[in-house]
Amino acid sequence: MSRLASRLALLGVLGLPLTTGLLGPVGALAQEESPEAGLPEAGEAELPEATAATEALPLAPDVKGERPRLNPALVTPAATELQPGLEDLPAPDSLALPTRPEQVVIQELRPLTLVQVENLAEVNNPNLKAIASQVDQAQSALRAQIALWYPSIDLNANALPSFSYSRQRNSLSNGDVETRTQDRWAAGLAITAQWALINPQRTPSIAAARDEFERAKYQYVIALRDLRLQAAQLYFTLQLRDDQVRIGQQSVRASLVSLRDSRARFQAGVATKLEVLEAETQLARDQQLLTAALAEQSISRRRLAALLDLPQNVTATAADPSRVLGVWQPSIQESIVAAYAFREELDQILLDISISNSNANAAQAASQPFLNVFAELGSDFDNGGQDVGDITVDSSRSFDTRVGLNFSWSLFDGGASAAQARQSRQRAQQNRFEFADRRDSIREEVEESFYNLERNNRNITTAAREVISARESLRLARLRFQAGVTTQREVVDTQRDLTQAEVRYAEAITEYNVNLAELRRGTGLDQITTCPARSLSPIKPEPAADIPVEPTPLLPACQAAVPGPA
């Protein structure tokens, strides 16, 4: 309940009333399907009072804070281990690259449920792993900036050791020539400790790095939730492709039945050649529909396998049939306000504003005084011969110790620091405009998903009625054709209407589930009333026709492009 309480607190700050429908448990589906759940009908949510409508809207920094921080309690963490039964589907090595055709041959079709798909995506997806690495990089960058508060200790060796050889030839005034040679070994070592007493750039640089780290964490959460949505969308699409394959097979079977009947009637002399040709034409159309459905099914399977980063010889299939997941309970107003409180994109933009202001302070600090304290200990060694007065020194050792302050102040830089600070503050102003744009787009996304959900809800109802009517029409058309009171054209038309109706019904269910998943992703709410389980009859239904759908051989394109008998 802490997760929901935090969200509702943010919703309450924005001044809109909340209905009791939002008080259900978060992360679980509501099991009651009662219209008296305390929620108004869609589009009829209770509006704020007139006095509240005239009040100024609160500012985002007052609601979320000028530097928002990610609350791990509000984020469902990604799975780190595969569920039981999926242990044999780990992601291949990141640098693995097949080099032989047999290494990419599909050897297994693995049926997966939606829950298993989400688990595989969270554990295997390489893009999510890359973004997690970016979070670690931002943390390392923050640690590097925090090091500015610590002293630095440097060890320098200008000669460790060094050898030099010199030869000098001098011509004296008396005509003599003097030659001197010298072999010299030298070593020098110094250790220096320095600490910045005054560094105006230190605090804003650390603040910017800390905000970058928080922004990276928000980006990971956004990527995780987008990944879950993408996995659900691909799974629903795969269910649709399976339905289209099933519909295409049924259509081919029906066309084969019609072609068989029309040929029998033609041989009996009660039908014309035109009816046989119409049946053959419809069979060709249905075969094209089935071919396209099979291709789309294969593409959808591989897209899902790529998202899950499955082994190269495994392809995912949908284990669950396509069905309506449930009913969205919150009103559109509650959904919009919940999205404002939930979406991390808005928090990211607030962090961008804070980062730009910190960069502006750091740029402006470049023209302020810097003060460092230092301590240095050095040692030099030299074993070469040196003349010191009348004495020749064979070797020397020296120790040097210094303690002091370093001061620097850029009095004039041509206005570079001021210009850089002004540029960063202008970028902060740009981020404010981007916040407004993103806020409007979030509302547009929620409203679009909400209205599409209502549209597809109605489409499911009308498409279901259309399928029932088309099935009955096809049955009557066949009876009329067998009785000789109609033509093959009527059977072909009604059969095509049934195929199109079944396709629209499957598409309506898929689009409904996709919009439902988008609303859950966009608002962070899980207030969904699940549909009651259907009771299945123990009696297996009889198939419409016992004619199998034989696979059609694939002809070369040059041969297939020439019309004529095969």
C-alpha cells in the first residue's frame, strides 16, 4: 500500500478528487466486476468545483521537487533469474556470432505465456543491460566528482635514475689543450600533497554529476517499463498472427468445400463453368490470405525472439490464446492525473533543468578565486664530480621541504565564463519549454489510448455480432446453392464476408489489449477488472469440413509470374 499511497499523495496535490476505484491493491488485478465499484462511467468523472478550477495550477518543482529522486519502493525491479522451466533459454554471449548456416537453423518452437515473455525480456534483453551499464557509468562519474573534496597526493620522479656523459675540450692561452670527461648518475624524487581550500566549481560540478546519476536511474526505469510494454505488444501481435493463420486455414477449407460442390454440380450438368471458376478464384484468394498470414506469423515470432535474445536455434510461439484481458476501471481524468504523477520523463526534465543551472554555476565560478594548500617533500642524488671552489665533490644528496598556499584568480577572460554560464541558463529555459511539451504529449497519449480502448471495446461487440451473422449467412447460402436457388457468387461473397469479419474481430481484441497495456504503462495504474473465466464444453466441436489444407509448393518467381495452369 505504500506504493499506492505515495502516488495518491501526488495526485491529491494536483487538486482533483479520487474515486474509491483507485484504492484497490497495486500490482494485482481487481477480481470484482461490479458496476457499483464507485467509479463513474467513462467521460462522466466528477469534475472539480468551480472555485478550484479558477486556482492556479501548482508548479512541478513544488510537487516533485527541484531535484527529484527515484524512490525504489515505487518501482517493480527487473527480474534477475529465469523462471522455472526457462533455465535452458539464457541469452547467448554478447559477442557470439554464428558463422555456419546450421548454427541458425530453428530446431525448437517454444510456447511461452505472457508472464514468461516478460521474465525472459527482463533477464535477457541486451538493450536493458546496456542502459544498466550507463547507470554504473554515471555512478562512477559521480564518484570522480566527489573526489574533488579530497586532497591529491602526487609522486614525481624527474630522474629515476638518469645517466649523462660529457666531454669538454679547452684550448689554453699557452697553446696547451685540456680535455675533461665526466660520467654522471643522478636521481630525483618528490612527493606533493595538495588540497583545494577554495574551489568555486567543486559544489556545482558534484551537484550536476549527482543529478546525472539520478537521471540515468530514471532512464533505466523508463527503459524497463517500455520493455515490458514492447514485450506485451509483440506477444499480442503474435496472438493476432496465430488467429489470422487459423482464419486463413478455415477459409481455405471452406473454399475447397465450395470448389468440390461446384465441380460436382458441373459434372452433373446443373451448374456452369463460371461457377467453378468463381470457386477456384475464391480458393486462390484464400490461399493468398493464408500465405500472408503464415509469413506474418514467422516474422512476429522472430521479432519476439529477438527482443527476448533467445538462443539462435529457438523461436518463441504464443502459448495463450487471444482473449480480452479485462476492463479499465479509472476514468480518463484519473488516468491523466496519475500519468502526470507517474511518468519519469517529467522528473528527468526537472533534473535537466537542475543540471543546466549547476553547469551555469560551474562556468561562472571559473572567474572566481581558487586557493590551494600544498606540502612538498623532494630528494635529489648526484654522484658526478663537481667543483665547489678548490674542492671536488664526488657525490651529493639533498632534501627539500616546502609548505605553502597556491592562489589563482582569472581577472579577465574576455567574457568566456559569463557566456558559458548564460548558455547553460538558456538551456535550462529550453528544458522548461520541453517540460510543457512533454506534459501535453503525455496527456495526449493517455487520451488517445483511452479513446482507442473505448473504440475497440465497441468494435469487439460489433465484430462478434458480424461474425455470428456471417456464419449463418454462409450456412444459408450453401443450402440455397445446393438447392439450386442461388449461384456460386453468393456463396463466394458470404464466405469472403465471414473471413473479413473474423479478421476484424481478432484485430479488435488485439488492439484492445494493446491499448490496455499502454494505459497501464502510461499511468502506472493496475485497476483492471479481469474477465470471468469461460466454461468450456467437454465435448470436442466437430470441424466444419474434413478437408485438410495441403501445403502449396513454392514456385520460382519467374515461373509463378506467368499465368496459366500449374
